[in-house]
Amino acid sequence: MDSLVDFEECIKDSPRFRRSLGESESEVTELENRLDKLVKLCNRMVEAGQAYNEANQLFLGGVVEFSQYHRKDSTVTTCLTHFTQGLQEMIHFHMMLFDQAQRSVTQQLQTLLTHSIPQLRESRKEFSRITEDLEQAAAKSAQASRHKAQDAEKASHLLLATRKCFQHIALDYSLQLNQFKMQQKVDILNSIFSYFHAQYTFFHQGYDLLKDLDPAMKKMAIQLAQLSTDCTEKRKQLEHAHLLVQQRDTSEDSVVTLSPLNGVTIQGYLFKRSKRKIKNWNRRWFSIQNNQLVYMKSHKEEPIILVDDLRLCAVKALDTIERRFCFEVVSVQMSCALQADSEGLRQAWITAVQGSIDLAYRQKTEPTHTLAVSSQPSPQTPPLRQDQDPHRPAIMGLVQQGAGNQQCCDCSQAEPRWASINLGITLCIECSGIHRSLGVHLSKVRSLTLDSWEPEQLKLVCGLGNDAINQIFEACCEEGMSKVTASSSRQEKESWIKAKYVEKRFVKKIASPHSDASLSGAQTGHSAGGLGLQLYQASREGDLVTMATALAQGAGVNWTNPEEEGRTPLINAACGGSLVACEFLLQNGANVNHRDHRGQGALHTATYWGHTGQVCLFLKRGANQYAVDERGKDPLSIAMETAHADIVTLLRMARMNEEMRDSEGFFGPMGDDETFQDIFRDFTHMASNDPEKLSRRQFEREKEKRDESEGSEIEGGAGKAESGGKVGGGR
């Protein structure tokens, strides 16, 4: 703790006070010298940084000019274009960093040097003057003769008045000195912390930017050494596969396991339980190909797809029936019980399926190889015909198709490469940096070229757009304050953006019959309730523009409707089934776990109405799937009660996810959360782009086709056996 000037000693004007005062003044002098040095060093750093940016800009221009030499080579031109774009954005990041350094360090510390310390000096001069006056008054009073009563009394009065004046000035000076000693710590630490935060933001943005260049760098590296790399890799794979086959045990329980990171899948014989006759088990040749689980009845027939997308399934051991070595594959459409020949083979299949689920997300485009896990002869598995995925346009091009999205929403800069998710607008790089400084509660900024986008977020930005948002936030521009342009300074843009989104100065005010500034509490509550009701009604209809208008005018995103049992706009949006409306409310701070007077939240409501996409979205956003309503029903119970089979399966898979977190093995803790998050992401993607695929009728039609294909399976085969357990496919 710093030693402060004692006010009691100040009144006494004791030597202890003088000593403490001298030490404090020496500390202020030393602090002034060090601050002056620090400010000068910061200015030198900023000047050097600006010179570095200018040199870097010249070098970037040279790279662009040099790329014209390879204009006939599209590969090299594309790589250099990626690099120049990344370097250009990095220069902008540097400029933002040095600007923040100058404002946080130089300006804040300069305030101490030019304002606080000079005030202390003036107070010091006044204190020194009154100190001299006190000494003179004391000396004059002491020299007064006792025989001259009038002169003695006059000297005593002068000494008393001077001493009181000294005490007031000394106390004020001591207080000012103590306050400065305490406040300078806060100012200095705040200045350095602001600069450190600017550095943190700079490196974080740089890391995100450089990730975008990673594919181009890998592509160029592959082109430089393609022949030797491919030859070496293929030779190692052949030698490894040869060694594995040569050393493999030929016994019945032999198990071949390979790391799924190498792209190797599995194939072999398994017993499959019949759907129509649950006591019949038929021996089929199973394999994992192209992220699908398929089987063949014989080598003369085409393979049948059991699970068409491994990303939407889970696998677990099945120990609740009489037969040994069984496991269960659960997907959205169905659930199937399978049996291996041994415990080792069962574990190998479970591991392989889990590995393929993981590979479906991490190595979708890499080629895979198949490997038999049984020593018995296997039929040749013909390749499956795969439909090509439709070409997906680039996110940047898709977003810029929205009304007004071809230019920055705030300064009209062309080709914006950033966007604010919760506002639904596109931004240039400089305005995006200002939006980041506002805080995520006002604007959540994301890159259109560097970040990954979820489908509901993409539809949100496309559904709103710059024109719609500007009609809301620029409806009443004040006279004398024109909109900034691309050539405006950063300070002008920052002032405009804060006035637009923080102060909401240009949002159209709500018309009110009361013009008096002092409205009653009931009138104010009625106004807020009207906006909340407007947001509430628009959320069910999915009217994004009306919802954005209500929020801009002051509606509470978690407003509860007293006439409908305390429901919030998010719960009402779950009733209406608009996935984008739910995402808009969540991005703007809606509480996903709020429950109405009946104890039902958004997840309960979406489950009751059968909106699978909303169920996935709420689970991704942290909804509590174990919360019960006033009847004691949780979302899973509601789904079973309303016979929404797809949601029942989804909620069970979500609960299975939590159970699998405690499982051991290579794909236990690592593949668990990420895999199920990807499952939810794919569900919401289908809900945004192909909702018919999630309908229960579609599942029933596919199930009928599989049942018809299995109708010819009769007793007497190798898989005919008795099962005393409960049916595992009843999910």
C-alpha cells in the first residue's frame, strides 16, 4: 500500500508531514520523467509502424505487378491473388493496431503530463506561497512587544488568519496529491491494458485471416512435390497393407484394426435381425463405403444401403438381448441390431463405425480403402453410385445478392467481406473493426471469407440485408449530420456508427399522444408492452423486418406476454416454425431456457409442434432437454406423446451423447461432442434447405421400401436363431 499524506499531520504542519510531502512530490517528479519517456517511445513505435505499413504497401504493389508475369497460369495467379488479399487485410489490421496504440497509450498518458501534473504544480506554488506567509506572520507575532498591546493583538490576529488559510490550502493540496497517486495507477494500467487488448485483437484477427490462406499454401506445396510425394505415400501404403495381411492371424477371432485417420474402413460378415420376423437373423456381407453402411444378400445382387449418411447415426453395444456379440446402429430413420462372430469383431465394428462418423466430417474428400476383418472369403463389393453434391456458391457471393449487400451498410464501401450476424448487414474491414469494439451484445462480426457459417445464420443475413436495416436505423437522420462515405476518416465512421447503433439517434421514435416529457409509469410501460407485443406477433409469422424494427425501438427480446401465460417471442417463434426467426432472437440475446407459466420453454414448444430444425437449433444453443413442465413432461416425453418419431430419435441421440462422454477408447471423448454437434448442424441445414427430408412421411416411405426388400428373408438361413430379449429397434 502506498504511503499517503496524513491529513492530521497536515493540520499540525509537523516534520512528519513535511517529510511525507517531500517523498510524494519526489515520486510525482520521477513519474513525470518516466511517463514522458514512455510517451516518446510510443510515438517512435507508431511512427516506425506507419513507415513499416507504407513499405509493406509498396511491396504488396510489387507482388501484384509481378503476378502479371504468370497471368497465363491460373493456378499461380489464384495463389498470388489469395496472398495479396490476405496481406492487404493484414495491413489494415496493422493500421488499426497502431491507431489504437496511439489512442490508448499516447493520448491517455499525455493527459497525465499535460493536465494532472501541471495542476499539482500550481497547487504546489500556492502551498509554497502560503507557507512563506505563515512563517512571516509567526515571526512578526513573536517579535511584537508586550508593552504595545495594540500591535501585539494585531500580529496575533494576522497569525491566526494566516494559519487557517494555510491549513485549508495544505489540506486541499494533500488531498489532490493523494488522489493523483491513486488515480495514476488506474490510468496507467488502463492504458497498457487497452494496448494489450488491441494486440490480442490484432493477433486473433491475423490468425483467422491466415487460416484462409492455408488451402492455397497446401495446394502450392502439393504442386511443387506432387510426383515424389504420391510415389512415396503409395509405396508406404502398399508395404503397410502387405505387412498387415502377411502377419494377420487366420483364426476365427482375428481382428484387423487400423487408425481411422488413414481413411481405412471395414467389411465382413454380420448377422442382421429381420424387421418383420424379429427372431430371424440373416447373415449378410456388410461394408462401409463413401460414408454409408451397406450390405449385400449375395454376390449376385446390388448392395442395399442401410444407413445413407453416417454423420446422422450413432453406434453402441447391445447387451439387452439373449444373443452374444450384438451391437446397434441408430439413425434418424431407423435402428438396426447386428451381431458379430466374436467380442473382438464386435469391438472392431463399433470402432470402425465411430471412426467413419468422425472421418465423415474431417476427411470428406479423401479416398478410402476397404479391408476385410474376417479370414473367410468375401464376395466382391461393387462400388455404389453416388450423386454429386450440388455446387454451393461462395458465402460472400450468396450474401451479396441481398438488397444493398453489395456495399458496406455504414460507409458504402464496395465488396464488403465482413458481416454482422445479429444485425443482418455486410461491412467493410474498417467498419467491422469499429463494430467489434461495440461489443458482441450490439454487433457480432464474422468474416464472409474466413469464418464458417451455419445455414440459419446465412439465411438470417440474406433475409434482412443492408437496405432493410438502414430503413430502420437511418429513418430519421438529423440535420447537419450526413452519412459517412468510404473516404471518411476512421474517427468520423466511429462517431457515425455509435450514433446509429449505440445511441439509436436516427431510429424512428414511437408516436405517442402525450407530448409531455414527464410520462407516467403506466404510460411508459404501455409503450414498452406495445413494442413487446409487436415483436411477439412478428416472431410467430417470421417477419424479420418487423422484429428488427421492434428491437431497434426498444422492445425487450425476452418480453413476456401476460395474456398468453408468460410466453416470450422465442417461444412464439417456436410455435410458428420459422427457423430464421428463432436464430434472429437467439443472436440478439433471447434466453433459450426461459419457461412460461406452464413450465414450457422453446424446446418443449418446438417438440410439441414437431419442428425438428428448431429442436436441433435449441439443443445447439444450450437448451435444457431435461427441464419438465407442470405436468412433469420433458421434451422427450412430449415427443413420444405426440408421436414425432424423428424428434424422439434426435433427443435420444442427444442423451446418448452425454452418456458416451464417459466412454473410453479412441473415439470416446474426442469424437463425442463434435460428432453430435455436426449432426445437429446437418439437421438445421436440412431444415433450412430441404425440410421435406425431415418429415416423418419421408422416413416412413423409406422404411416401407426397406421392409419390402427384407420381405423375402425367410427362416432357415445361417442367421436363423432365437432371441429372448426385447426388440432393440423400437426407437
